[in-house]
Amino acid sequence: MHEMSVLNSLMNKVDELTAAQGSARVVSLRVRLGALSHFTKEHFQEHFDIAARGTAAEGARLHLVQMTDATDPNAQGVVLESIEFEA
């Protein structure tokens, strides 16, 4: 259940940014996975695909960076680093 909470939070942020941009579609996202976030790239991709269904981010490319530093302040989290919208 932790996974869906994290993804719901991410999708809320994506929806907010999409509305602010006035865009209809997200092309790609760059996301940093904390060393202690309990996500692998593959696991996060699976959950993202489910959470993005029916949203502006459906079909968007994910660029995932798996962090290894357990002392990083965001080691337990998932951080949206950038988002690219359709032109």
C-alpha cells in the first residue's frame, strides 16, 4: 500500500504541474528513487503505469535514477526532478 500512496502523491504533483503549464500531455518525467525508498526501477515503472492510466502522464517516458546514498536527506523518498510536456 505504501507504493500506491507514493504514486498517488506523485500523480497529484504531475496533475498540478500539467494544469499550471496548460498542457494536455506529459511526454517524460525524471524521477529519483531514494536508496531507502524500497523501489527498484522496474517496480516503480509497474506502479507508475497503473497510476498514470487515464491521466495526462499515461504513456509518458520515465527516466529513473536509483540513488545509493542512504544518508541523503531524500533517501526514503521519491523525488520528481523534472517533467517535460508536449509542445
